[in-house]
Amino acid sequence: MLNDNSGLVKLILSIILFPTFFQEMFLLYAWGGQDPVWLMLSKRIFLLLPVTAIILGCWLTVACFLTVIIRPNRQEYVESIFITWWDLGKSIAAFWGGIFKFVFDLAVALFSLVKVALLAAWSLVQELVLMPFRLLGNMARNVATSPIPWIAVVLTLFWCLIEATIFTYVMTPLVVDTFSNITGDNLTETGIRVPLFIFLLFVVLGSYAVLSTFVESVQKKSIVTILGIGMIELVVLFVEVVFLYREFVDALVPWFAQHSQDFELGVFWTLAISTFVWFGIRSLSWFLFAAHGTPTIMIVIQGKGLALTENRRQPTVPYKSISSDFMAHIKQDVAWAQTTGDALLGSFILPPMQVMGAAINFCMLLISGHHLFALPFKHVDELRPMESPAKPKVDPAPEAKTVRPKNTEPNFGDLRNVETH
């Protein structure tokens, strides 16, 4: 089109259409279609957006200079054009620097993320390792501060299980022979031991229950109750000595026979040793734990409920499967991740927005005569338009004042004067 004209028209068109002389070459170079992949990507990342903004700025600058004639403040408008180019140059420099800053921030964030992940994994391993110890410590604290003697209850039940197990193995041959003679069938020891163990467990528990009731009757000094429970305790003593502890002593007779000659243990000494064994075992277990555990078990069995005194109640410490320090570290890591993510997003968005904001300022300068954005952007929150220049306030038209007549009532005195004349 320029070749078809000559002279002054060609010069004017060359000035107006000067971006056509270099825009195609600039765009092809910035696109880098024939270059290697790494060079093509580098050109498209670093040059394509600035080149596009420069070409757009050139076309809009020509349009802006063409409208200078009709602008009211020509000098300020021309100054705004040069200032816009200066902002575009700063935006391109900030764009290139922002890319390197984003790469550096991304590398630092990835390194910090790996460090946080390793520390979190290590803290989690510590939590899993220390969790059983923390659970045991919490249980020990609750047991130590509880008004219920849980240790005594557990030891009492455990001791009853031990006695029932021992007497089960001691009494199994006798019970098998007795039932085989009664029924005439050959019974196996495995089939007898389970019901025999349950039966002996209840017998041992009942023995401690009778002993606890006997001690309570002695403390209350009730003669009738002492005599009644004493008879029951003697029966319990006879049953356990004859059927349980006697068999236990008989099982020890071969051991006595190995260390003596012509050893014979009669019925009297067998029952005497059995009685001493029963008395010693009951005394030791009673004064150690059964004196406190048996009453609690009886209260639970009877369904009376455990009465807790107010002065023994202590606040229980709730068990936490995860420690407070671990949760505090997690909250700090979450806050760090949020802050770092916002900063990384800002460093990713701001570089291209610098150039785009400068290009938009060219458009707004042509349309409205002022810039839309204040460049350069330093934070994501600054990605908002500036306030437009304030328009002069026009005072509203004053309201029309209604003029009222001073006196609208008729003057009858004047009428009478007229009539008299």
C-alpha cells in the first residue's frame, strides 16, 4: 500500500503504519518455530509477551498521537504517553526478573516442603513409638488417682485365676477317675478341665467373698453374725482343705519321700499341712490385695454401685493419642504452607500481569485519557484498577421557596367603609 503512494502521503502513511515494518519479524523471532525446543520455549517464555505488548503499544501510541488535536490537556496527555512507555519498560524488566524470582521461590519452597515432609514423617514415627508409653502413663495416672482400687481388683482376679488353674491340673486325675467310675465311660482330661476350671474359679472367688464378709462382721462386732459367718468359713476351710489343698499336698509326697527313708505322711499331717498352706496363702493374698479388691468385686456383682466420696474425686486427665506438640507442629506447617502458597502464587501471577497491565494502560489512555493500573505491581492485592479522577460535584438546584401571602383572609372592615361612602 505504501508503494502505491508517493511524496508526502507516503511519508505520513509510513509514520502512521510504522509498526508494520518490524512486527512480523519480531513475532516470528519471539515465536521461534524453527529453533530447538529449549530455545523455542525460552523465547516464548521471555520474549513473546513483551514483544506483543510493545507492538500493541506502538499501534496505540500512533492512535493516541492522532487524537492529541482533540484532547483538552494536550501537554499532560503527551506526557502520559511517554510515562506509559516508561511503565511498559519497567513492566518488561519486572517480568523478566519476576520469572527468575519465581524459579528461585519455587526451588526454596520445594526444598522447604521436603524438609517439612521429612520432619513430619520423623515426628509421626516418634508419635507412633511413644504412643504405647503415653497410653500406659495415662492409664497409670488414672489408676493412681482413681478412688476405685483397680490394682487390687486386678490382682485379686489374677490370683483367683492362678489358683483355679493350679487346682484344675491337680484335681483333673481325681475328677476323671471319679466320673469314670460313676458313669462307666472313659472321660478325657481335655473335656473335664474346662468345666472344672470354671467351677474352681467360682469356688476360689466364693472363698474370698466369705472371708471378706467374715472380716466385716468382726469389724461391726456383731456376735451373731460372727458366729454364723465363722461356721460358714469353717465349712469353706474344710471343703478347700479336703478337696483342693489335700490333693496339692499329696502331689508333694513323692518329693518328701526322695529325701527321707521310710517316710509316711498320715491323714492328720496331710490335713494339718493342707490347713497351714490354706491359711498362709489366704493370709498373704488377703493382706496384700484381696482385702481391697474383694469388696469392690462383691459390690459390682451385687449391683450396688461404687460410691465415690467427694474428697477422693480428682479430675481425670483425658487421654490424647497425639501429643499437643505434634498438633502445634502440624498447625505451624499448615500455616507455613498457606503463606508460602500465597507468596508462590503471587510470584507466578505478578510477572505476566506487569506487562498486561502496561498494555491495558495504553488502551485506557486512548479511550479515557488516564491509566487504569498503577505500575509496577508488588503484591497480588494491587491487581485492582485505580480510582477514576473525581468528577466535580455539581450542587443541586436550590429548591423553589413558596411565598405565602401575609394575610389571605378577607378584610370585612374595608367593605363596610366602602358601603358607608
